[in-house]
Amino acid sequence: MGYGPSSSHTMGPSQAAEFFKNKHPEADKYRITLYGSLALTGKGHGTDTVINKVIGRPEDTEIVWRSDVTLPRHPNGMVFECLVGEEVTDKWEVYSVGGGALWDAEGTFDSEEIYPVTTMGEVLEWCKREGCTLVDYVAAHESADIFDYLAEVWAQMQQTIKNGLENEGVLPGTLKLARKASSYNIKAMQSAGSSRPMGMLFAAALATSEENAGGGRVTTAPTCGASGVVPAVMYFLKHDQGMTDHRLIRGLATAGLIGNVVKSNGSISGAEVGCQGELGTACAMAAGAATQVLGGTPRQIEYAAEMGFEHNLGLTCDPVCGYVQIPCIERNAFVAQKARECAIYALFSDGRHMVTFDDVVKTMMETGRDMQAKYRETSLGGLASVCLKRMKCNFNDNM
């Protein structure tokens, strides 16, 4: 849980800046060099703003943009330097690898591995052997307060939607994009038939994504840019299907497990694999969680998640002018609807299918490696390239 618009471009760098500032309070100056995707879309994502805010000494902080260089470990690379006088006394290379997580060669941010197996196939085998559900697998290996934490997550998701449904006006940035969630919600409430549930989903997803784009507080699911899908589907299940908070919180446990499988065996970073890693994962998480909430079996849950992921393969990350607005906000709304459809489709089945979730994770990584860099959160291709001149963005200021 944190502030948007980007987990990899704002949450990650802000944590890195906090760590380096605390390590070197003696610094006369700080120099932070942003590379690759961080340099290319950092202005629109607010990377420089959040670094200066965290360090709190903008007059002593130099930010260097190196869009022409990509560091070897990940497209979101940073180098922090501490200067005493004119001498560099420490230099730290760190990467923002998606979802707000950081990585460096020293293992500074390595977390304890709590799950003994991390592929979906192995998890399903455990469930079959123990006669348990995916939620039981989470409960068996997480700490005792996991469901209390997920209750906080669910409370934040609902608050974000509430804020987004009430807020109106224009989002920050040169696109001058108007918020739509409030009007969509009113129209949904006045609709009947299939338009009503679809409108509810759209409104809730737009509400979260617009809050994220405006720098509001959101929950990464799995990232800020894809944060609208899971909350929207859970919100819909509560207000349209009458599901209890208890069931929804258990659904979030399943969603988190699915996201962990992707992150452990693939990537959730748009800069590394395109939007398929962000919204594809979000769709899988939401589809699997919805299937869980609606009484699906482990096999049906895996099937729903697999479909949600498979049918987002190849999705590019091409934010116009570097903002998490176009096509990101609208895309969250459509993917939320797709996640609901995957859950319904899987519940009609017996859960048997040919392509496994693990197959899709591997395919997603292969597709991401084959994808040209201009389609991976650099704003150099796709919609960003086509719309650049017409939108009259300040994107080139980063380069």
C-alpha cells in the first residue's frame, strides 16, 4: 500500500532514496543517475519528484537522466552517489524490479522465502495431497496475522474506490485527462440488465486507476499501473453478488498466491516484459480470486487464472507521454471485465484444460524477451509514439 502513480518508478525509487539518505546523512550532495526505462518515463511517472521529496534537500540533489544507457540487470536501474565535497565516497547500483520491490548485488532487500514450492503445478499437487484449497496453502505457510493484513488491504482497496468515485476534475500532467469514474458509476446505477454489472466494474476500476494516476493511495495488485483490476472485481462481488468480506479476504489470499507464482518464476515489471506482466498478472489474480470466492475448485481457479494470463500475452506497455494514464486507466477497466468473464467460464467447466498456468508464465517471459524495448515502458513505440506530437507532451525533456 502506497502512493501512485507507479510502483516501479515511484515506490521503488522512494525506498531506495530513503535507504541511501539514512546510510549517508553526512553527504554534502547526492547524485542519482536514472537509466533505461526510469530515465525515459521518469518525468511522467514522477521519479525525480519523489526522490527529491524523500531526500528533502533538492538544492543538494542532482538527478541525471541516462535514457541512452540500460544497466545489465534490469531496465529500471539507478546509481546513487554520496559526495563529500567533490569526492564520491560511496556508489550504489540498485534496480526497481516491479511492484515496488528493489534488488541489488549485496542482497540488501532480499526477503525470506516462505513458500516451499512456487509453481502453480506444485501448489495444486500440495492441495490434492492434503485435500486443501489454495487459501489453505497460504494459511499453512504465512504468519498467523496474514488475514488481518489482508483485511487492511481490502479496507484500503475499498477506500481507494470510494475516493475515486467521489473525485472529479482533471488528472495532473500535460494530457489534461478528465476523471470518468464518478459519471460511470452514476450511469451504472441507473442502468439495468447486463449494462449494470459491467458499468459497476468499469467504474470501480476507473476509480482506483484514476486515484493512482493522481498520486492517491492505492494497493499494488501486482503493481500501481495494474492496481484497478483486483479491487474492482472484489468490489463487484461484494456489491452485486452479495459476497461477505470474509470470503473476499480469502479471495485476496488466492490472488496474492497467483501473483507470487508469476513474480517468482517470471516478472511483473512492464519495463522488463511489457504490460502483459502487469495487467496480465492482475487479470490472472482477479480471475482466480473471483473463482475462489464463487466456490470454484483449485483446478477451476487455476484455469481461470491461466485464461486471464493467456489472453493478455503480448500486451505492450506504451504509456503516452510517460504518464500512467493512456492507455493504462482504460485498460484496467476492460481487463477487470475480462477477469470476471474468465471466472465465469472456468466455473462452467470441470477445470480440465490443455495449457497450464505455469506454461503461460514461461511463455510470457519468452514473449517479453522477444518484445522490442520500445514496447516495454519506454514510451518510444506504440500509442506513445503515435500520439506524442499530437498530445504536445514534455516527454522529450527526459531524453
